[in-house]
Amino acid sequence: MKKINRVLVTCVLLASCIGNSLVQAGDLDAIRQKGELTFALTGKYPPFSFIDMDGQLKGFDVDIGDNLAQRMGVQAKPITTAWDGIIGGLLAGKYDAIIGSLAITDERLKAVDFSEPYYQSGAQLFVRKDSPVQNIDEMDGKVIGITLGETYETWLREHKPNVTLKTYKGLPDIFLDLQNKRLDGFVTDKIAGVLTIRDKHLDAKPAGELLYPEKMGIAVRKGSPELKAAINAALTEIANDNTYKAVSEKWLGTDIR
């Protein structure tokens, strides 16, 4: 009986080790074995990721992920998830990477590793076109919309304590409340805001300069140096063969490298 128990304990420990190995899906060998790169984004951040009229997931980040997977010799599998839990999902092994316009910050670097930046933008205040507001300093006492979990919330709470913040799951809901005058403005990535306003013919405009610049990277779990190196190599390849340029011009109208 004791021998059987020892065998059972050994099997349980072995299963646990195998399970932990599978959870570490960010490991490059595991990705190659399963033949796919899973990556997270919200699907609510046009034109970087969004659901089109046919119910298809489209956008700049989707195409970047597809092309990186091709260079790594595997299939791309994008996964939509809520922004406020996107890093937690990575740490829990729900996907291999985050290719979702995630800004590289010191706080996030404590939890995950990042690729080299694949584009740069920054935090921008937007208001309705008829608003007299010229910059963020004129927003005291007003209501600003932000996406839950984005870096903009932390910055605004630290630097603009006299504004009221209202959080949302994504930009579409923010735009709706702005048009219905439930918001005085919103803060989001400048590129995403400008292009969405242009493409959707929205009644909004940027106000003032960037609040601060941001560099976007592809996040992987710590302890995955081979995957990080493979992603960086693939980024270099798509930059050198003009694939990145084509994707950028397709979705953003310009090369944003």
C-alpha cells in the first residue's frame, strides 16, 4: 500500500509539473509544439483592434500578430479580453503574449517582459468640437472618460485630482457618452483617437499637446527569453521587408514606426 501511495504521489507531482509547464505557454518550444501563437487584445480599440460589421476581428494589432506568427512558423490565434484583466490573463497562462497596444511602463515591467517598442504614441485629451477647452488645465471640475485599466487613469489621478473620472470598457462606449454630453472629454491614445474620430465622423477633436508620450511593446511572461527574442527577431523582419509599413498604412494611413 505504501508503495502504491508513493507511486500515486509521484504521478500527482509529475502531473503538476506537466500542468505548470503547459501554463507557461509563453515558452517558445511550447508554442512551436502546439503550432500557434495565442495573443490577447480587447477588440474594442479601433483601428488597432475591433469587430467589423461581419463580426470579424480586424485591425493593426491583429495584422501585426498574424505576421509575427508567420515569421515564427506558427498560426496566429488572437483572443479578445477585457483590458483591465489583460495582464492577469497573461500571467495565468491564458495566452502567450499581449499584442494589444500595451504601453511599456516601469510598473508593468515588474510583472511582465516586453519586446522592443513597435510604435510610439501618447496620451491625448479629446473634447467635443464645440467645446471651448484648449488643454487639460481647463478640465478642472469636468468629467473625463477613460478606459478601465489604462495608464491614463493613474496619470490623471496623480496630476489632475480636480477632474472627475468615469471608467469604461472601451472607446465605443466613451464616444457614445461624449456625444450624449455625459462627458466633457476623454483621454486615450492620440493615434487611436484621431483615426477613430476621422473614420467614424465623430464630433470630437484633440485639445492641447500630448499629456505624455508612450512606447508600445509586446508583453510576455517573465522567464520566456527565447520567446521575447523570437518576437524581436520577427519584428525586425517585418520592418525590413516593408510588411510593417504596409500594415501601418492600411490601418493608420501612415507608417508610425
